[in-house]
Amino acid sequence: MRRLPPTFNCCLLPSNMGKPRKQDFKRKRPQIDLGSLSKKQRKIYRTEKKTKLQGNRSNKDAVEKDHPQKVPEQDIESEEGISSSSSEDEASPYQQLVSTLITPRPAHNTHRDPFLKHFEIELEENVADKLGACPKCQREQVQIAGVGPALQQWPLPELKPTVLPRKDKNLTDAHVRQSLCSNLAEANRKMCNVTSGGLSSFQSGMFSIINNYQDLLYSDRNAETGEKIRLLYCLHALNHVLKTRKRVISHNTKIKQKGQLSVDEDYRDQGLTRPKVLMVLPFRDSAKRVVDMFIQLLNPTDQGFVSNKKRFQSEYSLPAQEEPKKGYKPHDYETTFAGNIDDHFRIGIGVAKKTLKLYTKFYMSDIILASPLGLRTLIGAEGDKERDYDFLSSIELLIIDQADVLMMQNWDHVLHIMRHLHLQPLEAHGVDFSRVRMWTLNGWARFYRQTLVFSGVPVPEVAALFNKHCHNRSGKYQIMRKPTCGSICQIAAQLPQVFHRVESTSITSVPDDRFDFFVKKVFPQHSKSGASQTLIFVPSYFDFVRLRNYFKREEISFLQISEYSKEKTVNTARNLFYHRRLPYLLYTERFHFYKRFA
């Protein structure tokens, strides 16, 4: 007899070992999570289970009455089996429910979801310390399909994006909510006159950056692209809010099923306060356009799901007694100042699945629409008795639209808002600290905030805000303006143009050096030449006051028009200057922006 190798152990096996047992052939009942079902679906499920239970009992009694001998055990009916109450031709509501729940869905890689990739990955402490030191960003010029050249920036070498933003033809592949995708084509056609059935090439290129939660500065906004851009950031804001809401509700259900709150980090899905999206807009009409876009994307057919809509329409539409504008105005002016141009407003918005709640309290809101002046009066200044800025502590998405218009209002208000973002709240406001994300508690919220800035012209103040106050861990993009032909060569009258270079030792002394250069070199040479009817265009109101005081002190005859001048004063000054009564007219940029006299 051949011996077995020493590594084997000889043992006796039972005779039935390896034979399949009867219960192995039974199909397992699919597990259905009742917490994930709606109220109507739970009712269908429970009704069917009750019907099955009653049917099983009646069948068992009939079998025992006719056949008293032992009956072989029957296979347990699976969840997807045909119900006895349903017909063979038409599926019952229960069958439709089960088929919906057990139908295999296409593989969806959650790690590719930009929302989870950006907010659910926590920074290492040493990386956060480096970001806190505000390092100089590394730059590289890239090409964005449909948009053009852009300047890609990242703060640290280890945070450099490895893949450029890509355009997804199907927005569901870009992890956009299906309810928004289904209404997007109609909203884009109605609000933006885009008839391609989806996003245009320009919109797809821009959305590839926005949806990737990277900061964006776009300085070529105009009347043609304005509404297209508005659609993009409204779509992104709703997608962000709905994803956050779904995650919170899912965690609430899991915690409720366990019967107690858990301190597990998997359930950390909130900030210190509820508001997550802040949109800084110049006029009430801009806010009205945003809300109309929200309605088209959420539920365009059923308008009854918007609360306080009549009040909103009355307060944010153009007043009936508004006087018509006088004289011809260019197209860009008519587009900018269409509708209600009141610049003092703020409104909170709550978002549900297909519901939009207007005029909600800030600490019960998901989205805040406000003008810089509206927020400044609420935030207050240092030393004020009544101040409130806690609602800015957990902003995850900041959108500044029409920044060039905000420059003409008061840019200091915008900077004041930026300085009050992500400060430690003075009150708890009912927050559950066991659900607050760790990077929020660590004070790293500014590294996770996405900032989108849209402007009609590139100005240093907007670029400085983008470089100084935007520290996104995912990097940022600055779209470069395409070169265009100037219009100065189209002027019929030949006018000499002279450019002067003003030397300055520091950035703080630029206003003084520029004023001294004007009053000592430029103005004396102009006066000696005997030139008359001179219009002095002053961009800053502070320089206007300084120059006006100099003219009065030197007893120089002049006229003045500023944004604070009354209509009678403006008409008088224009008439005198036109008829050559006085040689000089001081004219501010802000007045020209709002009045645009030709």
C-alpha cells in the first residue's frame, strides 16, 4: 500500500458530504431597505406582504383538510415572484416596485464624483499648514475645449491636478442629478436660446471646470454669454445642495435605524451653519433671473411648488411706476440695467427635491442671494452693537457675478464680505457637532470653498481678490481673454493721444504720485497750450474730490458732474460746457457708467 505524504492527514468523511442540500436550491429573498423607500412605496410593500400572509394561511388550511398526510416543504416565494393577486398580462404595483429596486444599475464609480472627491477627502495636517502660509501658486497655460486658453494654478506640488477638466457629453456621467439633467435642455432653450438639446460647446468647457470644484475667474462676460454662465452656476449650485441634502437624509435614516446617534466620522456631512451657497449679485433683477433659473431647472411645469412667489415677484420685478429711460443707450447698457436695479437686497432660499422656499431665515436656508450693500448692513462694522455674520461660517460655494458692476457700486463691501467668511460662529445655532466635518472643526473650510468670479472686464481689484482670498485645495483657473481689435482707429476725427508714465516707489504712494504728476506736469502744459473745452475723466471719486478741491483752491473756473449730482445740476453743467461758457468739466467714471451720456 502506498503511503501518503507526511503533509496530508487521513480522515473519514461522512457519506453525504459534498451533496447539495435542499435549502441550497432556494433563492434568497432580496433585502429591501424600507428606510430608502417613499411613503407610497412602503404602503405598496406592506399591503403585498399582508396579502401574501393571508393567502399562505388559507392555502395551508385547505391542504391540511384535504391531505392530512405530511406535505413536502414548499419553496419560499421570492420578492420578485408573481403575486397571486396580479394578472399575467399586467405587472402589479408591487412587481413594478421590486423590479425597480432589484434591476442592476450600471456601474457608477463614486470615487469619480467630484463632490465626494473634493469634500470627503481630508487634508493632512502638514499640507493644511502649508496652505495656511499662502504659498505662491505654480502656473501653467492650458487649453480648455470650447473656451480657449486658461492659466491653471495650484498651491502645492502635491496638489497639482493630474487630469485636465474634460467635457462629458452626458451630464449624468459628470454626476449631475438626474432630475436636473431632465430639465436642462428646456431651461437652456428657454432662458439662453441654446437649441442644441444640451449644453453648448462653451458651456460644456466652462462646466468641466465648475463641476470639478475648482476656482474660476472669467473676465470676458458679456450680453451674449451672461445668461449661459448664469445657467451653469445655477445648475452647479442646485446640484451641490441636492447632493448634500441626499447625503444628510441618508445618514439620518441610518442613525434612526440604529436607535442612537453615532460619532462615526462616516456621518460627518454638515458645517457649523446650514447655508452652503452664497451668490453676490449687483441688482434685484439679477436675483430674479437666478430664481427663475432655479424654477426652470427644478420643476418648470408645476409652479405651485415655489413658496412666497407672489411676494418675490412684486419686490424684485420692475415697479409699475418706473419712468422710461431717456435717449438712446447702447445694447450692453440696456442689458445691464434692465429690470429692477435696486442694489440693497438679501434673500434666503431653501431647496428640497422639487420645492423652492423663498424668504427663509438665513440659518434655515441653503442658498443666499444678496448684494454687497445688503450683506454689509447685516454684517455691520467693528464696534456695532447688532452684528450677524455666523451664517458665512460654512459657505462651500461662493459665486460673484458681474464683478465689474460691483466695482461701480462699492468694492469695499465685497472685500468686507470676504474678510468675514469662515470665522468662528459666536453662537451654536443648534448645530450637532457630531455631524460636523472634521476639516470644518479644524478651521480649514477656506481650503474647501469653491469661488467663481465672473466679470465683463479684467481689472486689478478683481484679480487681487482672486489671488488673495481664494485658497482652494483643488486649484484654480483663470480664463485668458481672447485678443480683439480695438475701436479707437475707427474715430473719424484725428485726435492726438499722449500716454505718460508715472514713476512711483511703492503701491501705497501711487495716488499721491499720480496727483502730483497731473498738477505739476500735465495740467500746466495743457493750460499753456490754450486748449479749451477739456473733459477730465476721473475713475475714482476720491481723486475727483481731491482734484475738485485743487481747482477751487487755485481759483480755476470749472464744472463738475459726479454720481451724487442732482439732475438739474447735471443738465446745467452739460449746457454750459456745450456752449463753451466754462473750459473744464470734471466727470466721474461711476456717473458715466450709470448714465452713459453720448
